[in-house]
Amino acid sequence: MDKRFAGALLALALTTSASAAVKEEPVTYKDGDTTMKGFIVYDDAVKRKRPGIVVVPEWWGITKHVHSEGRKMAAQGYTAFLADMYGDGKTADNPKDAGALSGAVRKNPAVMESRFNAARTTLAKHATVDANRIGAVGYCFGGSVVLDMARVGTDLKGVAAFHAQLTPAVPPAAPGKVKGKLLVQNGADDPFIKPDTVEAFKKEMDAAKVEYRYISYPGAVHAFTNPEATELGKKFNLPLRYDPKVDKEAKAEASKFFAGVFAVK
């Protein structure tokens, strides 16, 4: 057999084996009387318990982008839980519906916290997860949610927020309240995130003595991690744009962040 052909077959087999190890399973769970529909994503080739990460989507709900992010986290050795924040797995395909769904959650902090905690609890009970090492990741709307969950004192070792609004829907962070570290990564040219809100966020975190890092990427606008963002921006005349370079840099920062947060000491 030609050596190059044999090498190609071996590479394909290894790639197929690696990708087949990542499993994504639908999970139906409850928040009170509300039925929630999320997904658990993990590498079943890993036998040890591992950290879990709650993934809170953009205002569109659990989309192709969010599924992709969950698989990437699973490939890095985490168990990811794609959280349903709307109930019954609802998604939106236009800004009006997305705004109505996300607004209903943000305007009712008790509902927001309860739905997040339902996802966190479900994740922590999964057989692959070390329940003492749970973090959270959020994008846009989801980024705001995970920052607020840190503010209210949810037990999260680390929280990473991408292109997230910074103004809280809950009381501001207070000294001793935030239990984990924060990483916030936004576009410097995001018109939805004003400079005064960035400064207010930093002052809030400094006053509460939170261990955080804020990264601002020049030239990046809203939704820079979502490969579908540019098309959505054009379709709905919104300042959304995918930035592959910034996406890669931001994900590398998040990978280092969680590796440090979850390091076994």
C-alpha cells in the first residue's frame, strides 16, 4: 500500500475516533413547573470526573453556534451543559422574538437565577462531572446572565463572558459575594457596549475586590465569536460581525483562564 495513502487513512481514523468520542445528548429537566430542554456534551473517552461548564447562549437560544462551542469545550476535557433559558427549548430567528424572550428573562432576575441554577444543578449531577468544579460561559445575552450569576454569589469557580452587556439586572457585586474569577472579552468597537458602562463595570468589580480581567479587542464589534453573525447582521441591519482572528484570540484566553481556574492544587 502506498505509504502516503496509508498515512492518510490513519489520520482519518484518528480524527474519526477523536470526534466520535465527543457525545452530545439532549436533556429534559425542570425549573419548577417549566420544562427545560438543554444538551449535555462530553468526551466519553475520558473516564475521570472533570469540571463542568454551563453554557448560556445568545438571545437566539441554543443554535448551531452554541452546539459548536459545547463540542469544543468537551474536546478540551470539560463537560458542557447547553442551558435552556426560555423553556421548552425555544429559539428565535429574528430580533423581535429574540428580544422578547431574552427581555422577559432579564427583567425578572428571580426567573433568570432559577433557570440558570436548574441547568447548573443538572450539570453537577451528571456522572462525568466533578460537582465541586463548575464554571460558566456566556455569549451576548448569555454573557450578561453568567456575570449576574457571579454577582449574586452562585458557586462558580470561573465565569467567561463574550460580547456581554455589563450593566447588571441584579444588585451590583459586593465584597465577598463573588465566589470565582471573571474573564470578560468584548469588542472595542461594539456600539452596544458604551465606554461609560465599561468603566462602571471595572469600578464595580474593583470595589467588590473581584479577581477579574477585562479584554477589549480593537476593531471587533458585537457577536465576534459567532460565524453566523455577519450574515445575521446584514439580514437584520444590526452591527454584528464575526471576526475569526479575534475569536481565535479570545478562545485561547478563555482556554488558559479555565485551565488555571480548574487546576487541581
